[in-house]
Amino acid sequence: MTLSRRKFLTAGVAGLGGLVLGGRAYQYLSASEAKAKVVIVGGGAAGITMAAYLSDMLRHDDITIIEPQEIHHYQPGYTLVAGGVFTPEEILKPNKDLMPSGVKWLKDFVEELVPDQNYLMTRANGKVSYDFLVLAPGCQMNFDRIEGISRETLGEGNAHCIYDYQGAIKCHEAITKLREKPEGKLVFTDTYSKLKCGGAPKKITLMTEDYLRDEGICEGFEMTYYSNSNNLMTPAVYGDRLQTLYDERGVGVQYQHRLVKVDTQAKKAFFQRLDEPTLAHLPRVADSELVGVDYDMLHFTPPMEAPDFMRHSPLAITEGKLRHGGWAKVDEGTLIQPDYPNIVVLGDVAGLGTSKTGAAIRIQAPIAAANLVAMMEGKEPEQIYNGYTACPIVTEHGKVLMCEFGYDKELMPTVPFLDPAVERGMWWILKVHGLKPMYYHGMLKGLM
């Protein structure tokens, strides 16, 4: 039997992926006899992974996932679609093929949470009661918070966003068209809110520059990255390395600039200059003088927040630095909602002091599941999440900077003897050939 190159590489990274992604954070010896009705809000990466763990841990499982979408998106692949590494089709799968056996799937939208009475309201099916609730609905992207932009008009005026499936496809088309007229101003931005995969804006910047360099047309383009913050990334070891790469490749950086408006007809982006670094992650509160910047191609990042039903519920954070965005209040260690102990929270909706990534979900899910089962059995939750997250930043075709850290930006490299500030080909192999099959056949099945 012969193996294709892709299958060979996929098999070859299994050992590397097992080292990086490890085994289960929680090992159970036998299924629990506890009985309860569990409702999971969200059928994305966090919801399906949580359901897989719970269905294995509970002998008498009664689990319902509420998820309206028929198609599951492998969202870490959006950047690679824009970069021409993945085809659009290979990051899609029907949700029906991913739901754990025995788990009920309610194809509906949640519109209200009523935790005081242990139920929620859905658009089509009305009231849904629960004994225990798992909140994993992800976050919503607010394209319209940038004046002149909407999700429906992505690509118009050569303004693009890879946080959307069609947006990633259009962004790839725009990048490849740059060779037709090899000159112009390319503008890239981040945003002020907490967001999923905070490294994505940096990835697409570097992948675009890598494409231009590979085509031999870099000299005709002026590339600038506009950041809300006063650094490219924290921890500093990663931010400093990215700054060095930007400097070496001629990508200019303008710090403390927030995109607030785009005139797609005139191809002009308008930024609010932030006088204080402390304003970088706060919503815009007042009008100020705007800085207009001409562009030939723009990649922007929309502000993000929790879904409306979460923001308007009593479960949302109302104090502290995470109060903006309506993120779910949750204990950072146990992932239990402190005011309603029959609710656990994980994934992008969780108001945690760490970055929102798939790697974080992979660690959170078995911990959240183990603690939920413990509560069902009348026991104290004992599993603790340390804030681990990872962001593999593609720096060029064939190399990835693997950024791993936890709460308080503590470095948490899985391979401690490697310099964390060095991009490597081994991480590229893992990112491109290993993570997707491991996501579908490991993580979503509760196996890693």
C-alpha cells in the first residue's frame, strides 16, 4: 500500500501533535451513574467537544446541543484559506457527522437565558429546561461597529476580513491579484475588543508579505499594520519577535490607532488616535479627530463580543476589565459560573483572562466536563484550568511561531528546551498537516 505525501505527513505529525497537545487533562475510570438533563448552548468546537466528553463520562447521559447551523467550520483554517494553503471546501463538514452518538441536536437559536428558573428560550421551540447548563456559544462579530462596513459587503472597495468564511475566500483572491498591478498601499488592522484568535491579524499580514516576496514584487508595496495597543503581542518574547520580523520585512507599525470608519468607494480608512495606552481595549466613548489613510487593499478586524442573549442575561460580567463585551462570568479555575453553580462556561464566550483559541478549548473541555460530572454527583469540583492557550502564528510559508502561554501571560511552552521566540518548520508541519485531522478525529471526539 502506498501513502500520499499528505497522508504521510499527517501520520508523521501524530507523534509531534501528541507531544504538543498531550493526553486528556482528566482521566476517568468508569462512567458515572449520575442522572440529569444537560443542555449545551453552542455546537461549535467547544460545544461538540464538551458533549463528547460528557457522553463518555455519563452512563445515563441526557444531553442536548442547541446549534442552528448545519455546517461546521474549522475556523483555524480561515487564515490558511486566505493564504492559499487550504481550499475552502476542506474546512467544512456537516454538523450531523460530528455530533456524538446519542446526543440530541436541537437546530434552533437561543434568544434568552433564565438561569434563576433553569430554562432558556429558543426561537422556534420555545422553552427548554435543564438541570445543568453548558454555555459554549462562541462570540459574535460586530462588523457594523466599523462605519461603512457590513458582513454582507465584505470585499467591496477591496476591504477584507478573514474572520468570515466568504471573507477569507475573497481575501485570498485579493492577495493573488496584487501581482497584476504590483504597487500600492496595503493596510492591516486589529481591534479593541477581546477576540478569538488574536494572532490572526498578524498572520495574514505576514502571509501577504511572504506572498509578495515569493512573487518578487515586494518593492512596489507599502505595508502598514495599525494596532490599538502599544505592542504587537504579549508575552513580550512573542511581541518582540514579531516586531523584529515586521522591521526586517519592511512592514510599518502604527501603534494606538483604532479603525472606526472605512470609505470603500474612496478606498480610505479612518483611525482614531489613542492618546493613552490604557484606552486600547475600551470601547470608543467620544468623537475625536480622525486620521485618514489611503489604501489599495485593506484587511480589518471587527470588534467582537458575547452573543446578545448572553450579554443581556444575569450571567454576564458587569465589573472589572472584562466587563466590556458581555462575556460570561466564570471561575477561572473550575470554569463554573459562580452565581449559578449548575452552569459551566467554556470557549470564546467565557470571560477568562487568557486568549480565545481552539487550543484553550481543548484544555478547558475535559476540565469543565469533569467538574460538571462532579457536581452532578454532589461532589466538589477539583479540576483546575491554568489558562493555557496557544496561537501558532504563520510567519511565512513553511514556518510558524508557536506562542504558548497561560494566565498572567506566563510562558507555557510544551517543549521547554526550544527557544520560544524562534519560528520553526516543525510547527508549520503541525499547523498545516496535523492540527485539522487531530481536531476532527481527536478533539471533537473527546480523545485529546
